[in-house]
Amino acid sequence: MRKCLARDPDARWQSAGDLRDEVQWIARGGGDAPLSIASVRTRWRDILLGAVAGALVVAAALLIPRSRPSAPAAAPARQLELTIPRVAAIESLALSPDASNLAFIAAGPDGVQSVWIKSLANAAVRPVVGTEGAVPASPPFWSPGGDSIAFVAGNKLRRVSLASGQVQPIADVRGVIFGGDWGRDGTILLGTYQVSKTRGIHKVAATGGQLEPVTTLEPDVLLHATPKFLPDGRRFLFLEWAFDERKRDVCAASLDSPAARCFGVRSHFFAGATDRHIVYSRDATMFAHPFDVRTATLSGNPTILAERLSEDRLGRIGVSVAGSGTLVYHPAAYKLRQLVRYDRSGARVGVVGDPAVQDGFDADATGNLVAVERLGDDGTQLWVIDVARGTTTRAEVGRDPVWAPVLSQDGQSLTYIARGEGRTAVVERPTHGGTARVVFEYRGEGVVYLADRTPDGRAVLVGVGERNGRTMQLVPTDGGQPRVIREGGVSQTTARVSPDGKWLAFASDQSGRLEVYVSPIPATGQQWQVSASGGEFPQWRGDGRELFFIAPDGSVVSAAFSATTGFDFIAPRVLFKTGLRAGEFSQRFVATADGKQFLFNMLREGDSAATTTTLRVFLNWTDGLTQ
């Protein structure tokens, strides 16, 4: 949500060390302003009011062309709406080569992620047996004949035959890959994968083998992503994702000559190409640019296909392009959420504040004081909800983009991330007003995120993600030197310091899926896996004798333990099921210090977005576009 809000270009994240990376809206201008064939340019106030009234219909806005003197004469020939089970990751959409089917990754009733297929000709939709454990952030892709799908699960790239159901391993790929494509000669291209520090695109035979590097990353480039073969099967296009967003670009290379030649289009995501256009996005806006496939060159001006699309935290949008002239994408949908309280039995015991378009949040030890990010007319705002007094007050945090609120246990201090003037800062201020001060400042090319605050308030837990890895640091709030307590293996903000300051609970995908671990502070190299079948968002009870986390099926799980001599815990047990599945949580949940209540940021009751995803389909979309 935040990436759609901040309007200052300098406020955008400059690297991708973690999926919490934010992207910001950047003003377009100059003599090469793109043409437009569809738009949903709506003020945030209208979005919010429309959401409250239930009257916002993005589909209708998309069907109203915006008139400009130089706009092309025709809009896409036909637009359809497609409803599928809720996708686990927006970037997991993949049209088959003939555009008859759509593959995506979603969770089944048991919460297990797998590849699903939806027919574009009828209502048929089904999971693909054998793809359980598919990694949502590693998009699936089709074989050239559309008879097999490649996907990532269990630290391996795999292929599944849709006819026989046979699953075969292709290559070892630890962590996330950033897109892939399957050539007609059986060569597979993969984007930069998680443990590859210096290489870009890789290749491997579809029959199996070792990954071989094709392109090399320049020093100012983080990754090469979403490779797409051109028809000759040797040349390919890909996204070069630089630290400086102004240098992110679509580039061309060849298996015979991997030196890249970039187009200069400033792109945050590359979706694919036809023989006449390439499709890419920036600032949640999708463009089609005239393209000569023979010479792999661009001409003319880009055309806006759609705006205000859903993005992930790397700026990736949910879109897939088939050469037949079909395009499917995920429009943005800003949903109202409600902070809801549950007890240990799973009974709903109350709500906090009013429904709003809101994301990250935190609470004090009692759960009666809550800080939350909310979308407003001028971007992300931080609000403080006092349950006892029944008040909701906007925190005065200045004009810089802000996010990740963390409250002290006594509720007296509010800590958050602020970005501006070429820096990212961790800022602390009195919750109810007063002078703010910077406790940590970062001016590098990486990503900073705020995970936690120690119970005694003397330090904050900060993550720093850079090209060579991630670190978790304890930063004293009195201005002392930060202390690294863990290097690598921590997933975003899902880390918490125990009440006695001796243990770090965190989520990591080092095993191939997110699991909850505990390691000592300071680091000794030891760690213990607490979850058995997946887990994230760990939360300590106030006395440190119980750890809560969320299982993939949305269950709240408890692990009781004693840490007097080493680390010993009782086998985790399920407290209750929330009814949500993986991917449906906003940021995290919060447990009160006594462990008796839990606060969630839930989609408003009755909202179909809890179970389904609505997509938009363009048929014959190249008709009428400038060549």
C-alpha cells in the first residue's frame, strides 16, 4: 500500500535487499509524455470515500478512455473480468503460450501453496497436483507447447507435465528466482536468484542440469529479472534492476553475446513482448512501447495501457502477456481493513478503531494503545488509537514518507521509519506529541526496516538489506553504536527480541519455506527451529515463556518453553484458526503482554477479496495502438 502513496521521487527505496522495499509515485513529464488509452486516475479522497460507500468500481473507470489530442484512435478491442482464487503473489500470473489458460500460485483450503490453472474459455479452475509448496515469489512459467509448467518448490526448479502429472526436478535454486522463460530448443532462462551475488540471468536445460550464468551484474545493479525469449530462441529481453531507480531499464542480450544493450525506458517491471510491442511498468502504470522484433529496437512513444495497478514491494505488477494478443493484469484494489481482537479460544472480543485503508500497526503491552499506518490524501499517515479514551489522533511526523510504527511497551514512545533527503532514518518521538529525534540514519544503497523495540526501550531492532546480504542490528536509542546480532536468513520485519533481551525469534526461508527460529543474543551460530510445518510473524509473551506465530493455514500457534539453560520448548500447539490463509495478513499480528488477546488487521467482513482475486483481461489489445 505504501508504495502507492509517497509522491516525492527521492522517497523511493533504492535497492531490493528485502521484499519490504517500497516504490513511490514519480511525476511523469517532458516532451515524450506517453499517450493514453485507459485510465483510472482518481484522487485518494475519492478512493477512500468510494470504498466507504461501496461505490468504487475500478472496472468502470478502466473502460472510460481519456482523451488527448495525440491519442490513438482505438482502445483495446475487448476487456473482460476474470475471478480466480486469491493469488498468493501478484507476480505469479502466467498466461499459456496460446492464451487459453492462466497459471498462478494460490493456497488451497489447507493453506498449502500450489500452482493453479484457470481456463479463459470457461469457469474451470483447479490446482495442479504435485506442485504443493510452490514459492509464490518465484513465478511459474509454461513450456513452449503449453503442456508443462515450471515452478520452484523446496529449493529446486521443477517441471510438471499437465498430461501425466509427473514432476521432475530441473535444477537446485536456493531461495527466490526473479522470473523465467522456456525456449523452444529446451533452454530455460532464469532471473537472478537469491544466493547469486554477482550473476544475472542463468540458463539450464529443461531436462535438468546445473545453472550456468549468462549475464553479469554491473556494480550498480542488484539483479536481472523476468527474461523473455524473442522468437529466434537465442536473443532475449530482461529487466535490469539498478539501485538507482532512474537507471532501471529493459535490456536485450543473446545467448551468443550476453553483453546487454538497454533501451532507456526507465522500467520497474518487464512483463513481456509481442512482435510489435514490449510491455513494462513504472509507478504502477503499465506501458506498451512500439518494438521491432527483428532489430530489437524501440520506436515512437509508449502508450499507457492501465494505471494504478497492484504492485509488490519490488515494484513488480501482476501482468502476463501472450504473443496471441491477450494480456491479463491485476488492477489495484484498496480494501478497507478492521483491527480485530481475538482471545486464546479464537472468539472475537472487539474491534479497535474504524475500518480504514490501513497496513502496518503495533500496540503497547496492554493492547489499548495502537499505532497504525493509514492511507490519506497526502500519502501514508500514522495514527494513534487510544481504546480506553475512544480517540483516534494523527501523529505529527512531518512531511517525509513514514511507515513501520513501533510502540514502546508503556505506550509512551513511538518509533518509525522516515525517508527523505537521500537518507532513511529510524525516528523516535513521544507518542502524544513532542520533539522527534533520529536514533539511526542510513545513507547507503540498501534497504532499512524497523522490526522491533526491546522491552526496556533501550534499543530498536533494525534490519539493513544490501547487495551482499542482510543484517539485524540492535541500535541503542541513546546514540550508541549499533550491534549486529544476526547476518542473513531473516525475513523482513518478522523478528522479535525476547523480553529478557537474550533471544531473537525470527522467520526465515532457509529451508525452502518460511519457518520460525530462535537464536541467542549475542549470536553464537546456534539456532533452533520452533515451527514444524511453516510459520512466520513470531510474537513473545510478556514474560518470555511463550512464543506465538502464524502457521501457513492462518492458525495462531503457541510454543511454551523455558530458556533457563539453553533453549527448550514444548511442541507447538494450535490455539485457534483465524480463517485466513497465507498472504492474507496485513504486516503482522500483535499479542498482548499477558498472552490472552491478539490483534489482527483483517479485511472487512464480507469482502470477497479475502477469498478471490479479480483480474482484467485485454483481448486483441494491440489493435489500434501506434506502431
